Amino acid sequence: MHPAKRSKKVTSWHVIGAQLAGFRKEARMTQAALAARFCVGEDTIASIEQGRRPLKLDLAVALDELLGTKRALQIAVERVPERERFPAFAQDFVEHEQEAVTLLWYENQVVPGLLQTEEYARAVFGCLYPPLDDEQLEEWVQARLDRQKVFTRKPRPMVNFLLEESILHRPIGGRGVLRLQNQHLRRCAELPFLGLQIMPTNRETHAGLAGPMVLLETPDHDHLAYIEGQHISFLVDDPDQVSMYQQKYGMLRSQALSPAESKILLDDLLGET
């Protein structure tokens, strides 16, 4: 399989959307009438029925009451698998990430999700546009924190993170949030199964100018690459393409500060030397 936009797959939200459409038609209601009843846009109802937008729990409860469906929608929403709380374009990656034997990550704008503090994650999601509503933001923050349980898994994955130095200075959420995040990174750098390297801003050569990437090794020792952009993601398993990304990552590691030098940089930044 050559790299391509993630293929469409049926999720719990598609099934729940189809249920809602069936219940609505049985009640002889149009999408417009249902939307008007709950003061939402008709396109919102259409998106839910097509599985493109998650059905929120409070709306599911209200719809069950209106349509007389005996908590069917509420129960369905409550039983959505954990990984499907993530945006559809990231779900495949999250599944592989949680099982990975080896994980190599390069990031150029923000701290990788697996290393984010709760405050930093909330600030990152708060930067999204169009903005998330409060309920969805909290769901995404909790889902991100849940992903970090991979570090307590037995056996633990072997992981390496490469971060641009500029990330350590970008005050997402404010200076206080950034300082706590940098302190967390410094603690993570001491974990025996985790390597943390910083790419200095003053480097004249750089193998990763094309953007972020994540390389994974599965329990079956297959090698994958994950590339994500503006709501588009690529999960690559073509050996030639994955090999090319691995070569890029290897060069990046040679250009970045060593783990020991990266710890010193963080200590200097935090004033703890």
C-alpha cells in the first residue's frame, strides 16, 4: 500500500448516525424539523447521521426522549470504544501507537501528545480553529492523557522524541504553562526507556524540513510511518517509503543534540544548573 489519504472506514459514529436516521424517519420527522427542535443547524443533524460528527451524550439523551427510543442512542454513545474519541483521521495511528514496540517521533510545532501536561494539552486544543466547544475540548484532553498510559504498559515501548528548540520557547497557554511543560520534559528525559533530543534552532542543515513524522514498530515487527497535516493523515506501510522516513529520522538524530546535551539545555532554560 502506497501512502495515501486514510481510507474511509466504518466507525461507531457511522452506526449511531444510521440509527438516528432510522429513528427520525420512523417518527416521520425531517432533519430540518429535528434541528429546529434542538436549536442546532440542519447540517449538524446531517453530519451526525452521516457519521462525520460525534453525537454528544446530552443530545443523545434528549433525542431518546423525543423519539421514544428507550435510551438506545444514549447507551450507544456511552459504549463508543475509547480510541474513537479521537478525530477520525487519527484513530488508526492511535491504535498502532498503543501497541508499538518502538516509537520514534519528530515534532516541529508543539510538544508531542504523549509528553504533554494536562494544562499544555488544554491550551493546544484551545488553539484549534474552528474552536472546540467546552465539552469536546475536555473529551479530547482526557483522551490525550489516557494515551500516555502506554508508558505504564508492560513491556514498555522503547521511544525517542526529537523536538525543535523553538517548541521550548513558544508560550502556548502562557509562560507558566510552558515552564511546567518544560519541567515535565526534563523529568521524562530521565526515564530509562525514553530518549529526548532537542534540535537547536541555529543548525544550518536539517533533514526534517518537510514536517513532523512518527515511526512505529508493531508487535509483529512491521514498520510503519505516520504523517499528519491539516486534517489529513497518512499511515504508510510500503517498505521503501518507510525506509526513506527511517533514514530521515536517523539523520535528524545525528543533527540534534544528544540526550545528555538536551538535558543540559533544558536545565539552562529552567535555571536549574
